[in-house]
Amino acid sequence: MEDTVPPAAAQAIITASNLLNDEQQCHKAAAHFTQAFRLAPQLATAFAEEFAEAADALATHRSQNKGSEEAWRAVVGAYLTCINACPANALLLTRLGVAAHARGKLVEARAAFVKAATLDDAVAAEAARRCGAALIENWHWRMLADTARNEFFAGAVARAVAAGATTVLDVGSGTGLLAMAAARAGAARVDAVERCPAMARVCSEVLRLNRSDVTLHCAESTRYGTDIRYDVVVAEVVDAALFGEGCLATLADVSKRLAHDTTKIIPRRAALYAVAVQSPELRSRYAAGAARAREPYTVCDLDATPHTKLATLDLGELDLVSVALQGRRETVLGEAEAVVMQGGRLEGFAVYFELRDGDARLTTAPALYAGNTPRAVSWTQALFHVDAAPVVKAGDVLRLRASVAPDGGIDVLRLAYGINDAPSQATAAVSDDAPSADDVERANDGVYAAAHARAVQKAVAETNAPVCECGLFAGSTPTPGQVVVSHAPVEASGLLRPAAFDLPLARAVRVVPRAATCVGRLVASPSLRRAYFCDEALGFDVKPLNAFASPIARDVDPRAFSDLTYLTATGMVRRVDFVTGADPAAVPEACSLDVATTGVADALLYWWRLGYDAESLSTRPDLDGGGPLSHWRCAACVLRPGLSVSDGDTVRIACAVRFGCLEVLSAEVLSSE
């Protein structure tokens, strides 16, 4: 190469390499690499990785001390400068995609990854798929799989059409399912409005596949302009607490602009209920000593969570359109009293609702309390924590007032309670500076905290090095010199934390924990699979949505799936060593699981054993030989299609860890016969 590389190019490479090793000057390296590649283009391939590192440094330097959008423009500018100098460098495009993804710029991230993938970069191709999945949130699949929900809304539309309605508008149409149901019921004209471009593309393909004459509009419903006043407007834009998805603003707009005096708006009638509960498990997600989580409410599944019901309060029926037309001010929705049937500590109110259309009902109550009412499974309950957690006795009178109030750009449900003659008070205060519910739950996990502390203390005693906290224990701490690296490698969701592969290893004399071993079991659970892949709903083909599906399931609580059956014993799936970094973990490896129960494997359910020098700590001791519930949930790799297995078979699974996620690359049955 010395004969073909001009001396000036060689000197530019030497200068760039030296600058890259200087933390204060590394941002200057990109310019020298660019000069070298201009003089000797063949060097671009040989130094592709170093140039990508230089681009990272340049982007970081240019974005310092700038506001978020200005910083993002600086990052893009830095990468594009380098990409223009070396357009065939897939690493540059991949790192631009990573930077975009970290800032929530999913469209831009996917574009960069797709471009990198055209350069034959397998990692970028996988990243593009992940970004595509992130563009459409997972609850779309859960809604499609919710038969009771689909039938309630389709039935309400069909009854209106049978009564003479001819024009239907579906707001927030998603896949177009309810719009197609309206057309099938006989509506003469059906318009579907969907604001998300990615979702609108899916909807267009679903409509084409089902040969539906629904007219699709990709727009915000508030900006959708038409002279039509529709006979029916469907606006299924509710969350577990009813109002969190902009329900009231949407209903107010459509009732003023797009409806006439006799328009049927769906949903319109809803009843609110609250169950007063005692549940140490739910309390552990909110309170840790004096600390409180910042979320005023979280979602919970009472069917999957041990709790004691203290009382049930019926807050009455609402006319959602009337509430919406009150304008953006606090509006009282209802008040209720109930006698405490069983004493205990009042730790929260689990709120659910019931939608009503004529005699038809749809409830979000847990199965425990739903009775014979059709129950939606795509929503759970909204848990409003009670800060004071007072003790109540059987016979006490519990009062509750529900209101809806503007909070920034959305409307939120608020609760205030009182006991006997005591004044009412809000259930919990809200503070943006407070820790997250996951952080609080982690702080309450005493077994984990003690095990980690013992390992760190032992490492410090043996190495005489200071501790460098990386991640969630005390925030990342800048500690010079050789250090003991302390980190939290597993998210509460059950996935590996990407930062676990970005530790200061060059200065580490010990990493705590050094490794984590993934263990898991194959499970049969059609409901778990349908929550991530859905082919059909209401008789319509909705498979185009699966192009955006991800098989990676997080926050999986096995207790929440009544149809879950374990098909194999627990087995080791994959060991990840944080000292060697992300690249070895991304190399596929095979494991074997022995089948004990015949069935169809829908997913690999997994958790982790954290490898400390003197002990191993399971993130799910309740599933790993027995023990108390930890703050971690499970994760899962959903298999599509499912894998038929028989008692005595062995299943061989090839997997890898990429972007913090375990991926099943292949699964085959080695028959016992």
C-alpha cells in the first residue's frame, strides 16, 4: 500500500489516528480522515471503523451546550459531513441511526438503518426492523386480538346502520378494522382518519387486501376537513383511565364539526368504578421510604396481582360528549360512598370503566369482578396510589370524588377520597422530579440491593479501587483512574440494558456483575402470541400489520396469561459476559431445552441470573426454584409460527443478543423417536 498511497494521505491517517486517541482533540480526527480518503479513496474501507468513531466524536462535540433540537441538527450535520466523504461506510449510517433512535427520532433512525442495510450491513437491517416495530405501538396488536372489544364497537355501528345511518367516520382508525365493519354492515359511505403515516400505510394495505371501499385519510382528526356531517362517528381513543389518549378533545371536535343533531357518537356512555385495595406488591411500585414515584397512576392487572378488596365504589354513568363540551376545565364526573367491607391499609384505587350502547356492555374490570359482562382484555385497570395509605376498619365509610382536568396537552382523571367525616384529599401528589415507578420498585428490592452491595464491597476490598457507578444506582459518576465498575445490567422490563455494553472497560479492574446468564422455558400461550402477531380480526385479514411486529416481548408477567402452560423445564439459554462487550454476545449460539409437556410452543419465556463472584442472583426467584417476587418482570421471544413439540422431544434453539434483546434465530425439534 505504501507504493500507492500518497505521502500526504498517509500522514493524514497518522494525524487522525493520534487525534482519535486524545479525548480532548478526537473531534478533529474526522477532517483528517476525510482529507486522506480524498487523496486515497482505497483507505476508506481499511479505516471505516476508525472514521465512524471520529464521526461520533465530531457529533458529540458539535452538539454540546445546545438545546435538544439544535443539538440534533448539529449531530445530523456532523454525520452527513462524514457520510458525504465516505458514502459506502455502513457504520456511519448505522451510528447515525443509533443517535436518532436515542433521541426518539424513529423515522429518521429507520431511514438511516435502511440505507445502511443496502450496503449489506446485517446489524443495520435488524435495527431497521426494530425501528419499524417501534413506529407502531404494541397495543395495536392487543386491540386486534381483543374479541370482546371488537364485537362491542362493530355491533354498535351495525345497530346504527340498521336503524338508517348511511355515513360513518372512523377516527383513529388504525388498521381500518371498525371502518371495514361499518362498510360490511351496509353503510353507503365510510371514511377512516388515521394520523400516523406508518399506520396509515398499513391501513391502506389492509383495505386493499380486503377489497374494502372505505376511503382513508392520513391526517389529524382535528385537521380533517369535509362538508359531510356524519350519521355515525366512531372514536375509540380511550386508555385504562378513559381520558388519557385525548378522548375529550377528539369528541368535542367531532361533535362540533363533523356531526349533526342526531349523530350517534361511539363511545358516548361510560360508567366509572373504583376498587379500594390493599396490595403490598402494588405499593412497592410507588413508595420506597420517603420517596414516591412521579406517576400519579399506573396500570395494573388485579387478576394477576395479589390484593385485598376493601370496598367497591360506583361513580355513576357519564355522557362523554357532554363532558367534552364542558371545555378544558376541571369537571366533576361523579361521587360515591361505600362501606368498607374488610379492614386493611388503603393503598390504592383500581379504576375501571364500562362502555354502554343500548343494552350492550363492555367492561375493563378484572375477571374477578366482571361477572357475566363481556370483558375487554386490551385494557387493564388504572391504579391511583394513595400516598398516605391510611388504615381503614370494616364499617368505615369511604368517599370518593372523580374529576377530569387539563394537564398540559391532555386531560387526566383525578381522584380525591375521604374516610368517615375527614376532609377529602387527593390520592397522590405529582412531581416531575420524583423517581419512576421502576426506580421505586428497584429500591424496594432488598434481596437484590444486599447481594449487589456485598459484591461491590468485596471487589473494592480486593482491588483497593474506587467504585464507578454506571447507570441506575446513583447515576453515572465520573471517577478517574482504575475503578470497580458497578452497573445494573437488566431493566425492570426483563430486557438487558443497552448501556451494559457501554462500560468504561479500559479502566475497570472489576465489573460487578461481570456476567448474566439467560435462562428460560418454552411456553404455550395463544393469548401471548396474539398480543404480538395478529392475522385476523372480525373476519378481516389484518396481516399487513405484522410487517411492523416485533417478537420481543417485555414486561411479561406469567400470572397475567390464564392460558399459559410450561412445556419445558428451565434451561440455560445464553451467557453474556459484560467484560467482553456486545460483539461476542451478538454471535449466534445454540442451546437445548427438554420438552416435558406436549403442545405448541408460542414463546420462549426468559429471565436472568446475575453472575456475582460469590453468588448468583435470579431476576425471577419465584420461577427459579422458589423465592420471593423480585422487582423484575420476564421477557419473551414470541415464536411465529408456533412450534409443535411432544413430551420427550428436545428443542434446539439458536439465539443471539443484539441491541440488548435476546433473539431466537431458529428453533428445531429433535424428536425423541
